[in-house]
Amino acid sequence: MLLEINDLDITYGDNTPTVENVKLSLNEGEILTIVGESGSGKTTVIRSILGLLSGDGHVSKGTLSFKGRDLKTLSLKEWRELRGKDISMIFQDSGNMLNPVQTIGHQFREYIQLHSDMSDSEADAKAVEILKRMHLPNAENILSSYAFELSGGMRQRVGIAMAITFHPQLLLADEPTSALDVTTQAQIVKELMQVVKESGTAMIMVTHNLGVASYMSDKLMVMAGGRVLEYGNARDILTNPQSNYTKTLLASVPTIGGKRYV
Amino acid sequence: MSEQNNTNDCLMSIEHITKEFKLSDGNILRACNDICIDISKGKTTAIVGESGCGKSTLVKTIMGIHEPTSGRVMFHGKDITKLSNKEKRQNYRHIQMVFQDPATAFNPKMKVKDLICEPLRSFGIISKGEVEERAKELLRQVDLPEEFVNRYPHSMSGGQRQRVAIARALALEPEVIVCDEATSALDVSVQDSIIKLLVKLQQEKGITYIFICHDLALVSLFSHKVVVMQKGTVMEQLDGDKLAESTHPYTRDLLNAVFSVH
């Protein structure tokens, strides 16, 4: 088992837990999607895996183990080695994680050299190779660009490229395609699937697009109000939802050629 | 498309609108290229396309935010792209707008009642003493509790804020409401409830909607007419219930980009 989470409670400040009793497990190469509406705690769950809860959020109960290591006992140095290499993350808008006053190439090189002892030219060559894998044309041009000069879809491809540089064993993705329009979303989803399958990476994705969840996932978790309503095989849940909330969610998804209100 | 041939039904006609922007390198970007669309009274016209296809530029032209390079928009016998500032202000009584992100469309320091009634106060239609009563009435129309009159925008969820934005757009009893990606920032279940609300209001009041969106599945739920744009040009105009049968290659691309749940 690559990742195993049991009885996880997450608390912000001294209040009652925001997220309660989360249990999940993930094998190598498996894709788990967490769906639920805003404020249901889905982002909190994946942030806790990377030890990156915002503010005074902390794990108040339960265990998180990654390849048999207890994530709660890691030192800062151990976290630094793990983050970005064995476990990496893709954000909703990768433009926000990039430094606006440094070129993409500068940041990419810095990131690669942090986790390896490559020379500048080796690191640049590596960056170009990975950007090409994400179907970005003119990878050299992109390295000399600033984040604001790229479109949303291109920025997102850069973010994914950086996240998969070291073939992470676990990839966390927080709404990786929600800010994109449908055609770009479709391309990114397919490219993401391809790179994940090629490198045998396990992935946990947060989304509220049930179509994307259905296309990508092996496992599915439905959350509402900080609790897990359903967890298990994605196909089973989508074809035979148990909770009323999941049923409502599925009924809300518009389909082309389906129901019409007018 | 028989109903569009009937000129009595046509409330607004967009005629040969072209909008060019001069770029800093001296080149010219043609954001809208000879666009002709008839907007039918009491119906929903959806304008779909990827980012950068010119749909927002077109809306800005309709709203008089900028002047077209050529072409006109006829509304009640007048070209509304050539109005004086004074006439433009009066014209906004008939055309209102709902934006993508209600959090940024509201002044965070104003209470809901003042936000909703600002258009009415601005046109001197109601006195200060009538604000609370009218705000309650408008909140009822968008299915929000009356107690919300004294709330601030930050203490509401995204869906509730979007309902308030709709209430504000309704305040002046406009004939046309332009929705620019009005549900794109919302979760599926919330999105569904907002669409149901828009449809209900249309049936009650005969409001005409111009709905800008990139999600074809969503517009197939409730549009009477769908206009597909790409790179500033109208590729296809078709009836909302015929969307799935489109044979146009670009429309097919957009349709195929939608992930379905099953």
C-alpha cells in the first residue's frame, strides 16, 4: 500500500474538527478522485497529505502513512526531500504558484537542481524534454517566458510538467482543470492520464466535475460538510449511489441531449 | 429556426459587428468579425466558444463598454452602440448584467439590501425608506430568506451571492439580462439550482437572456438558441434542442470535449 490514511481528523485552531474520520488507501498507479461542494473539506484532506494545511490547521487524530512512513513524525528536512519529489502537487491555477518576476526557465532549473545535482545545461535540457511531453510547442520559448505571457492552459501544462519531473509516486491535484475551458480541459485531462499511466504514479485529484472524475478515477470519495459520505470503486458509486447527496450531485450534471428546462 | 425569421420576435439585432484592437506591435487583432445575431424576445440565446473567441468582447460592445469598429446593435429602433452617455445610462434600465464572480462584483462594505437596491436608488425610483421592503421582495423572487437583507457579501456562499447578483439585475425590471459565465465558478449542484431559478424568472417575467458560457452541456439545458463562436467569427447558430445533432466540425469538437459521467 502506497498511502494509507486512517481515522483522520483535521482541526483548525481549537474548534471542533473541520474534517472528520477520513479513511482511504491507495496503491501504486491508482487514481482517486474526491468530489464535493466548496467547503466540504476535500482540499483540506489532500493538503494534509503534503503537510501543508493552511493557517493553524493540524491533524488532530488518526494516522497518515506513505510507503510505511508515518507522515506525522517527519522533520522539516525530511518533508523537503519528500515534497516535490516523491509527492508533488498541481494547483488550480499554476500561474499563482509561479513567481511573476522570474522566467519559467529560471524557476524550473531551480526546482530541478534542488532535488538533483544536474548542471544548468542538463537541467534546462530536462525541462525542455518534460515540457515537450506535455505537448507544449516551442519549449525553449516557454522557458524564457514569464508566467503572465502564457495562456491558462499553457500555464497549467507547465505546472503539471514541473510536478511530474521526478516521476513522483504520488501526485496530488487540486482542481487541475476547473479554471480551463472545455476543450483545453479535455486535452489536459487526457495528457495527465497519459503521464500518470506511463510513470505508474498514483494520484489523488479534487474536482467538482463528475464527468472528469468518471473518466479518470479508479476510486471515488464523496464529501460533504467535512465528512466522507461514500468511498469506494468509482464505477460502483457512479452507477449505484447510496447517499442522497451523491444522487443529487449526479442529477445536477447537465448532459447534451438530456433533460431540458425549457 | 422559423421563429427567428419572424421579425416581431426579435428584440435586439446584432448586425455586422466587427471589433478590432490595435496591438502594441502595430498589428491589428480582430476580436469580433462581422457578427450577426438576432436575440429573440423572452428567449435564451447562448453564446459559446473557447477563451479568446471574442464572446466577452461582443458582450462589452452590446453593453456599450466599448464602441465597435463597424456594425450596429439595434434595440427598440435605436443603435445602442452610438448612444450619448446620458442615453446609455437610461438604456441600462433595460439591459442588466450578471458577472462570473459575484464576490468581485459587489462592494464588500455594502449590505445586501443596499447592493440590491442601488440601481433603484441610482435612478431615483425608490426612496431610502423603501429600500428594506423592496430588497426583501427581490430576495423572495430569487428564493433567498428575507433576513439576508442585513448580511454582507462575505458571509454568504458563492451560490447565495450569485442569487443576490440576480436579484440586483432584476431590480430595474429589465428586458434583457446578460450573464457572462454566471455559473462557471459554482459547483454542479449549485449551478443547477441557479439555472432553474433563471428559467423560472424567464417564465414569470418574460426576460430575455444572453448567456455567455463555455460549457455546452450546461447551455443545452435551457437555451433556445446557441451561437457557436471561434476566433471572432460565428461558426454556427442552431436551436438549443438540436445541439446534439450538429454536424459542424468545430461544434462537434466542443461537444466531444465534454466528459460524461456514464
